Amino acid sequence: MNNYLKSIGLTAFSLVLGSLGTASFANAKTQISIGSCPVGCTAYTWSAGIADVINRNVSEVNVTAEETKGYVANVKLLNSGDLEVSMATTLSSYGAYVAKGAYAGGKPGQILSWLSIAPVAMHVITLEGGPVNSLADLKGKRVGMGQPGGVSMLDADAMMEQLGLMPGTDFKDFRVKLGNMANMLADGNLDAALWNGSFPLPPVIKLGAKKKVKLLPISDAFFADIQKKYPPYFRISIPAGTYKGIDTATPSYGLGNALVIHAKVSEDIVYKMTKAIMENLDHLKTVHPAFGRVNKNTVLNGFGAPLHPGALRYYREINLPGIEEFVKRTSN
């Protein structure tokens, strides 16, 4: 802006301020930005629907869904204070809350839990007749781990670490996108692929049209051990029939695709926004079917960080199942 325009702007602002007085600041809306992902992806659709519901029901705020590079970028933007809310996996948000792992060096305690929307499940994808028939068989094999910068790769690293396997030493790691991993499995260039995502995964459906896909089950013992290190993981099964030829449920573990929020947002505003979302789930499921599965029994799924006080106040008000146990567990 040049000096002339600055002068006009300042003069106009002074006139407005003089005529309205300081009361105008009391009527100013709090700006809330929700970090999502590139336009067209599911998390952007979710964020836009949530923003619309809040804007129509909470007069004190103006919420916008922001296009971002994805969940990893969202958590960094939250940490830096450039976003107030974001979509993230519950493991990423927990790592940022405790400032460990990929988020070591950040300020702990800034990113708090809010509302879990939909689960993702760990897939250990192989082919029938291949050399991998158990998690132990991953040693010495060619394993797809997901692309750098993606949250699924962090989950793959956590799994292999729990198995005591080091990349480059105990197995050959390929860090590429899921679609590429599926093609590599089909071509015989991978022995297994790891991916933590919402099911069904379209590349795996496509792979199943050409090859006989197999998913490895995750034992109770392995899940118990990895959950001790990563509390946000919760037990989940990939239902029978999700993929062609897999007619029984596959025991696994997963995380939540969730809304997380910066601690700086006021308790009263978060309370009102939480109320608006929970009381408009019927409308939100017309935006995306995932909201049709959100209820009192799912909104805490996968969280390891404490709730924002505003969300906690609302959840206590509606007697959310397990809320006091959750508070006790995340307060330690």
C-alpha cells in the first residue's frame, strides 16, 4: 500500500473510531482458521462443513476452512500460532502436545484435543503366495513405508521400530505414495506395504482387481506393546468384505482423523463451537457421510492429549461416556 492510500485508510479509520467508540471492538468477531488439506480432499470437505455450521450458530466467530498442504503442515502451523484449529491424526497431535518425535523442539502443551471424526486403520498389505505371512516376516524384505511428509509414514516407522527393525539394515524401505506402493506390489517390486488410512483404500481396491490381496492381522500382544509407547492408538478391525477376497475381519489398530485446537482459543468460544457441531450432526452428514458415524461414543477416539477446557465443559454437560476416565488418563 502506498503512502497516499495509507493516509486515506488511517483517516477513515479515525473517523469510524470516533463515531463508534470503543464499543465496536466488543462486536468484533474472533477469526478462526481451520487447517485442512488441498481443496477436493475429504478433510477440506469436513472443515468447510464445520466452518459453515459454526458460523450459522455462533455469532461471536468467523470460521474459515483453509487449504493447506496436509496434516503435517497443519500441526506445524498450529505450533507456530498461524492456525487456531486443524485436521490432524490423533498421533500427530499427541506428538505435538508432548513436543516429541517429529515435533521435538516445539513448545509442549499448545495443541489440545477437540473432536474425533473418523478412524484410520493400519494396513499391512501383502499378496497371497508372497514371502510375508506375519509381521516377523518383514525382516529382510522390501517394505513400502509411505511418502516423506505424510503422517502414514510416521505410523509405518513406529510399527517397524516396535518390531525392532531398522531401515536399511533389517529391511529395505521404499518411501513412496500408496498408489505407487500398490503398483510395486503388483509388479513384484515390493514384498509388503504399510499404510494407516481410512478404509477402503482405493489403490488397494485397484490392486485387488489384479492380484489376490492379503492383510496381515495385528495381535493383541503387539497392539498392547505399541499402545504403551503411543497412547493415541486404539484397537480397530478392518471389516470383512472391505477388500475383494478378504472375507473375515482383520484385527488392527488405528487413530482418529480429528479436529485439534490451539490452547489460546477462549474456553467460552470453544464451548459454543463444540455445542454447534454436536447439535448439527444430522446436517453435517449431508455434507459428508462420516459425520453420520460421529456420536457421544466416538468423539474421544484416539486422543492422547487433554481436551480443550471449552470442549471438556460441553462434554461434561452432555454426560459424554467415559469423559472422567479420559480426563484422568490424559492428565498424567
